[in-house]
Amino acid sequence: MNPTMAPGNSDAATIVNSAIHGIGEIATLPEITVRIISIVEDPKSTARDLHGVIKNDPALATKILKVVNSAFYGLPGQISNLDRAIILLGLSAVKNIAIAASMTRMFQGGTSIEGFSGMDLWRHSAAVGVASRAIATIQGAICLEEMFLAGLIHDLGLLVERQALPKKIAEVIARYKAAPKKFCTIEEEVIGADHQAFGQALATKWRFPRSLTTVIGYHHKPQLLAAEFRPITDIVHVADILACKAGLGFSLTAGFDDVTPELLESVSLSQSDADRIIAELPEHVTAAETLFHS
């Protein structure tokens, strides 16, 4: 069940589908990204298959090597060969880097709304990606690239709203600033659905892996998920709140939420862990911006 559109809520489904159909270029994932996802999701695929696709996009290949050789990964020595990068990181990690790299263009352009530019949203999204990765690192998880990507694209639905419904999302923002309450509630009142619903619909259209689609659709309500989908979504939920507390970029969507002891416990964080993540976010977001948005 999609928590942002209750069963039988045909009006919300109509609103979401209409927006997805009306957003033009943003609704089309780059062809190379589609192919990369398809290859990695196929259990028969090899590193050679992935290399065969990426080598045909020199700009993407260069960006992947730039990311791999950054302090973000801390690998020993410089890696100049794409084949070696794929072998060292694994197909899934390279897929996540490639998606993150190709997604950055989605934050460009669009209608100008005060306090809600593409760069504002990018900075918040990068902050959630960095915070998600930091939480996963503290937990000892190994899916760090997936966690960064999940955080980076969690607010995909805001891109849809910004392009398809600029006047309505501007009204949502104005209402929030006038009388703060949960952002999703105001979206539902003004638009008829929230950014989780728009994002999940677009991610489904793009055939994103289910784990990422679930994060996008449930990151404000992870408690509604089955246990198997909770870990990654809980992390992004907490990372979103920490990023909003840090005030980097567009910080309203989880700005009404508090970092409670129960919330920290759900992702095995201490208060000092949370404070450190918030303190370090500006520096790490700047590094991510240099890597992915340049």
C-alpha cells in the first residue's frame, strides 16, 4: 500500500498521474542510466557488460572515475582504469554512482520559486545522501553507495511538483512558513497528494529498484512498511530530519520533526553521533557538490 495515496483515493492517483504525464523531459531517465540499471539487475551480467555501456559515455565514465578517486571513497592509490573501478567497487556500487551522476541534471532549470531553487533542493538532497551514508557507516553497513543514492533522490517528488505544479508548491511553502506543521499534510491539503506519491510514481515509471522506490514513497512514514524495507527507509528518514536541522538548502519537508531518542535508537545512533553528523554536513555536502554537480 502507498501511504501517500490511500486505497480508493482516485483523486490523488489522478493528480499524480496527470503531473507525471505533464513534466516532459524530466520524466525521461537518461537512456544510459536505464541500461545500467537493467544490466546490474540482471544476475547474469558481468563487469564487462557494464563497462561496455559506460565506455560509450565518456562524460559519465570520467565522473565515475572522479568519484572513485575522491576522498569520498578513500581507496588506496589512484584508479585510472574504468574496468578496475568496476571490479574494485562492484557492479551495484558503480550503478549507484552512475545514477547519482546522471540525476544531477534533474535539479537544473525549472520554475523559479523563492527559497526553492534547483540548487536549494540539490543541497538538501546531497545533505540527506551524505547523512544517510554517515549513519550506514556508523552501523557498519556495506551498502554505502546505495545509502548515498537513496538519500540523494528521496525528494524526487519535489522535482515533479516544482515543474508540474509550481504555483501550488509555492502555496504549500507559503502556508508552511505562515503556520508550520507537517509539510506532507499541507501538500495533501493544497495539491491533493504529497511529494512521496509523486516521487514514487516517477521512480516506478523509471523502473528503479524496489528498495529505492520504497524509500522515495515512504521516507516520512517508514513505520507503515514491512520489516524488510524498514532499515534503509529508517536511515533516510532520520537523515532527512538531521539535514533539515542543519539548514542546508531546502529544509522544510522534515523541519517540523524532532530528533527523538526513539528515532535515534531506530537507526542505532547516539545523540553525539547525530550532533557530529550535523556538524560535519556542510563540509561533506560541499565535497559531494564538487563531485556530482560540477
